Amino acid sequence: MLMTKNVRLKKSSYDEFIEKTNFSIGSTTKNTIMNSVLHKSETRGHANHGWLDSHHTFSFANYYHPDRINFGVLRVLNDDIVSEGRGFGTHPHDNMEIISIPLEGDLEHKDSMGNTTVIREGDVQVMSAGTGIFHSEYNKNPDKPVKFLQIWVLPNKKDVTPRYDQVTVGDLEKENAFYQVLSPNEDDAGVWIHQDAWFHMGNFEAGTATSYTLKKEGNGIYAFIIDGEVEIEGQILNKRDGFGLWNTSEVHLKSNSPSKVLLMEIPMNI
């Protein structure tokens, strides 16, 4: 059984972030020209702690880049590899929507709400940190590393009751098409968060062409290429590249090789 529990933290990471940035990127008021920002994989921040090999698309921990603080309400996109039997000890979060997407291996999660679970490839996990939560994450495998994406999204509601959920999205997969894994709606496909955001994933054969229509005016799109090579609005993207677009209502994708893509529709302003 998944449980929720209020834990009040003294310091709000949400408030600290709002003080440091004014969300200048992505104004969508009168501009009708599509804008974009490209983050090539080799330009990401990198930290290797021995047990943890992590690449940061946006500023995180000891990596700071003034032009790479966030993309709208998308605050963190970390590409992590954790060694066998190692992991993150118990640590706090508050007022953040935290999404984990395993790519290989098994990741064990424990939290102050009483949840002890394991997520693996094909699962999506979400925590609404709200008033405060403590949790740990460990590689459950004794003989191989675990690889996963950890994503932080700023919420549209502060100080909510913390909650945890995870789903297996294998049954949602569609051939050569995007399928939804996250939304703002509790009764919709995938997990849900306190934000007007929609995440879709897709596995595409070479030569596949598709498009995505944004669900809310004023939102932007951030595409993260998990594997392969794709072309989005004329931009060639390779494995672990990131590409953000805003001031558009639709984006077009073509796969140049077998590819796996995470597409995140998120508000550009808060």
C-alpha cells in the first residue's frame, strides 16, 4: 500500500529557486515565431563520484551554468548511473514534483511515508514532495549498474500533502507513436503531478514520421533523446541530446534510426 504523510522541512527549495530566477526563457505572450534551444549531450554537466556517474542537462549540485538553470518549470534532468549495491542515502525534498524513469536495472526506493518499492525499466515513479519528504534510492542489483533519469518539475501548488506513486507503462506503449506516461489528471494514463505538464515516450523504427500537438496554450516542449537519432523541426538530435521549443502548437519528428524519445510538455512560465 502506498502512503502519504506530512513532514515539514525548515527550508523551501522551491522558494530558493523562485528567488534566483525569473523564468525569463519562454515568454509566449505575443510572439508567433517558434523559438528553440539546443543542449548537445557533450555540453551537459558531469560528476563522477565513483559509485555515481551523473550527467546534468541543467545546473545541479556543483555544476552551474547561468544559461542552463531551467526550461520553464522543468528544473532538473539528470542522467544517472549507480553502481552495484550503492545509492543515495536518506535525504529531504520539498515543494517539487520528482519523476524517476529507469532505463536499465532495478532501483529500490524507501521514504518517510512508509513506502518501500522497486522500480525497473518500463516503470515511471513520481513523488510530490509538498510539505516535505525524506527518501533513499539504491541499486537493488548486486551485479550490474542501474541507469535512470531523474526529473524535477516545479509544482503549481505549494505545500501539498506528500504523495508517492508508480506505474508500469508497458501496456500503454504504441508502435511508432508517442504514448502518455504523465499528466495533471489523476484519472488519466500514467502517473500525475501538480502541474499542467504531459510526458510522452516513444519507440520508433528508422524512417518513422510523427507529430505531437500541445495540449495547453503557452506550454513548451522539451525533447530528450534516450537513444538513436531523430530530426525535430529540422534539427538533427542524437543520443542524450536535449531540444526545447516554445511559441508553437505542434512539433514534428522523424526518426533516422531506431530511436527512443522522451517528450515533455511543460509550462514556460509560473
